[in-house]
Amino acid sequence: MSYSVNEQGFYGEFGGAFIPEMLHANIEHLSKNYLKIIREAEFREQFDALLKDFVGRPTPLYHAKRLSQRYNTKIYLKREDLNHTGAHKINNTIGQILLARKLGKKRIIAETGAGQHGVATATVCALMGVQCIVYMGKTDIARQAPNVARMRMLGAEVRPALSGSQTLKDATNEAIRDWINNPSDTHYIIGSVVGPHPYPDMVARFQSVISEEMRWQLQEHEGREYPDIIIACVGGGSNAAGAFYHYLEDDRVCLIAVEAAGLGIDSGASAATSLLGTKGIIHGSKTLLMQTEDGQIVEPYSISAGLDYPGIGPQHAHLIQSGRAQVLHATDQEALDAALELARIEGIIPALETAHALAVLDKLEFKEDEIVVINLSGRGDKDLAAYIEYLENPSGRHKSDH
Amino acid sequence: MNRVKHLFDKKDRDILNVYFTAGHPQLDDTVDIIRQLSHEGVDLVEVGMPYSDPLADGKTIQNSSQKALENGMKLDILFAQIKEAREYTNIPIILMGYYNQMIQYGEAAFLEKAKEVGVDGMIIPDLPMEIYVQAYRNLFEELGLTISFLITPETSEERIRQADKLSSGFIYVVSKSSITGTSGAISGEQEEYFNRLEAMNLDSPTLIGFGIYDQSGYNTACRHANGAIIGSAFIRALESDGKLSDKIVSFLSGIR
């Protein structure tokens, strides 16, 4: 079975480009040109140079000895948190801004939930001197003030998405509507492996640098290119897509995607999309999504603003449905506990999203000589408010902001 | 015979298609709005199925959709309302909605139910022509439902020809690159695009929509196509104070 995208833009039955005609010309232009552009030697050189000198890649593959001891196995952390702007998101925005320049686009739009992708987009726009407009749900603007300030300092305009539930899905809708209204001068930098083809494939390719580095780093550390297990959190799924990319066809590697269970899978307040979702269309892509019986898209919940997306990237839907990837879930509380544990025994404060990946260590049984890689997708600075609340009341967190 | 096809057989100019969101302003207004539009001589009614994430729509239709959902609108309620409206009128009725709604209902069940209650055709803006041909064309034809595809100023000639071939009711000519509900007079650039379409001698009738909100826009559309589609402006009129029937009469008297 193939886990890559086919010529029509599908992963198995998922993916495609279910978009209004107004977007067709832009999406088709992108589909026809993205591979050609990103394979050009000049593009590769610029992309690699910026990842090295501006982003700070390669990121370390760190053998977390105390964490390994605690779980009686061999755990490596892929340190995407050490990237410039604090997460893996910038791998994609560097790639897309170079692509936008090649396409002759003068104006960039983006959506953001927690603000990490917004900051990463504002950063590359500042770097290239391009106009940047970031759509962000009004609710998210209120709860992610530091990232809003960062985007503004970087020269981006942050536009509140006032429609629907005023969170990530609505910010994405607003960005798509902006693109419909401004088809010729604008490029839309989507932040995850979601949206119409070719976005899921394009974003995965830009994020694939994560597993590309893992291969030679594991070779150095362990004398072999592959781990036994890779664990990554999944909202839309871009960090997982990057961490899985070069191992998709390698059956020796067990792929584990961790979704946010919020207050619990059956609580009515979770973002366990692959479990609770059904087939449908969201943001131009056929995938699994959380919706009512009448096909209205449901607002998910997680303490982590980066994981509360009602859909999941179409490739992940395919990996999960075909059994290639395994899905586990972590609640808010389990993620908070895992974040504290990593901080205390490894000296690393992870992002809340990443903490969900760490939280499943407790649920897995490892062999002593197994090699486990956890994609440490982001750092926790942006989540200090949630962590402070947790430290003051470690076991009694309630859903206060939802 | 299908009512949409019948309409275009007997009338080829000055066609007025009015769009509104089902279940808005009040849940039970749907039947009265259809009856009144029919009574006032509107040629075609386009009933919007309220959706949580209407990508192609501007603020007016977004808000009316949200309000309709808050009012409790569901597809089965809508089907019952259309069935009731059919007791009073023979006006062609088209459903406009998003592909996800159709998938979740079950595509075949959705189309069969629509046909059963008296719907004549569909507009599904995010259903690509390629998928329609692969998966649904036979079903539409068996049931005798029409489909209308959208074209825009950015649509290539080849694709316009494809939309012409596949559209079975009329072609929905999106007047400019935008979401619904924009204002402003029709520009020279838009007229050029309309002229380009006229010169193509398409087989299907054409209706121009998006940004048509007054008499002048309606007249321009009718000069270049078989008629016009008005949506957001009508919804705004429904949202004003007053009796529903008065608002409808007053709005239409300002159009033609």
C-alpha cells in the first residue's frame, strides 16, 4: 500500500481538493508547479541555507537518559523546540515563503490557532519584506496575547475571525475567504497538513526535514537509521507528518499519533478526531472530522490550542484507517502531568501540544533495548499561564476557558 | 418535466433567481418566503441549507446560516418545509448547500429525499466537476435533478466548456473573484468578462450572481445573461423590521 499522495491528490480515499470554483485557478496553479519549484537546485539551496543559518537546524536528537530510565527503554527527543520561534512550524513557513516568491505573490495570508504558525509566518514575511495578514479567532486572540504581540512586533496585521466559534477553524475559513477575494497577488500559507491538495503534501515535504535528520542522527548514535517507535502529537498533524515522512514505507518503525482527549474521550469536550470523527469535507479536504449527524462541523476542545482542530490531515486519516499508524489519546490532565515530568527530570519545558505525545509513555510497554523517538515539536513558553495555574492546583484543573 | 428545465424552455431572458437561507429569520419562515416569492413572480427560488462553515459566503449569509442553525434548522426540517411549500406553488426550487452536508446525510438518500419533496436542482459549490462525473452524474440524471456549476473570471475557457457540458439547469456565473455579498457597481472589467462569455455561445442558460443587489445590477446581468441571482441583499431586506410579506414585496419592487 502506498502512503503518499496520488496524482489526483488523494491518500486512499482521503484528501482531494473540494473547493469552490473561485479557488480553482490558484489551487491548480499551485498543484502544477509546487513539485517543480521545490525540486529546483536553487530552491533547495535557499531552503537549506535558511534552515541552517536562520532557523538553527539541524535540531539535536537528544538521548534523554533520565526519561529513558524512568520508562526502562531508550528515548530520544527530536528537539524541534530549539528552532527559531520555538516550534517546527517555521520549517514549513520558510518553504512556503520561498515558493510564494517564486510564484510572484506579493501578499501573504495565514491562519493561526495558538499563534505559533502565525508567528512563524510573520517571521518569514519580515525576513522577506512581504506584507503579512494573519487571521486568528477572536477567542484565541484573547487567550494567546503574547503571540499576538509577537506577530504585531514582526509587522504582521492580526485580523480577528469573528465568524462561527471564533477559533482555528473559523480563522481558516476567513483566510480562505480572503484568498477568494484576492486571487492574483496573494499566497495562503497553511500551517498544517490540511486543506485542499497540494497543501497536505507540500507541508509534509517541508516538514520532512525532521525525519531526514533523524535518519543520519540515529545512524550516528545507534549505528542504524531507524527507530523502533516514533511518537508525535496530532492536531492537523504537521509535526507528525514530518517525523513519520521518511519511515512511512519502513514496517520496522511503529508510528504513534497522539490526539488530545481534552476532559476525556467521552466527556463531550475533546479533540479525538480520528475516534469521534466521521468522513466528510473540511477546508477543502476529505478526511475524518468531528461533526453532527446533520453534517455541521463541531468545535473540539483541548487545553492545547494547537490540537483543537475538528479535522485531521488526510494522510493521517489514511495512515490510521489502514492501520499503518496507531492512535493514542491523552487528556488535559495527563498532558500537564507529562509536561511537569519532563521539566523536572530533563530540564525541558515542552509545549502543551508536545506534552500530549509525552503523556502516552505511561500507556505503552517498552522493551529495554527499544529505540523510541518523541518529536518534541515545540517549547512551552507560550503555555506558561496554563502551567502556572496547574502548579497552583496540580490535580484540580477544570475547563475554565471553554 | 423538471421545473428548472421547463422554465428555461419557455423563458430565456430577465430571469430572477432569489436566494435565501432556510430557517432564517425564523425557523418556520421558509414556506412563507417561497410562497411569497412565487406569488410575486420570481422565476426561481434558491434555498440555502444553513451550514456551519460556508466557505464561499460573506458575512450576510454566514450570519443568516448561523442564526438558522441556532433556530434549530436541520435537513429533515427543511425537507418537510419544502414538501409543504410544494402544496402551494410550482415554482422551480433549487437547493444550495455544501458537499459535507450531502455526504453526512448519505449522498443517494439526500438526493432521493430532495427529489421526493419537490426539489428540482442543486448547487454544491465545493463539489468538483470531476467528482460529480465519477460519482453522482448518473444519480442526478436518473432522479431528474439539475446541477449548476460555478464559473468565475479566473475559470479557463476549457473549464467553462466543461461546466457548460455538465450543468443541466443553468451555469452559475460568479460575477467577480469574491465571496458572496459584496457591494459596488459592476466594473468595466466585469462587463468584459460577461462579453467574453456571451461570445462563447454556451449551450446552457447563464445566470449572473454574487454582488447583484439592486435594479442596476439586475439590469446589467440581464443584458449579458439569461438573468440574475440575488442573495445577500434579499437576506438583509428580510432582516429589517416589518411584516415578512411587506418586506418581500418592497424588496422586489426595487429590483424589477
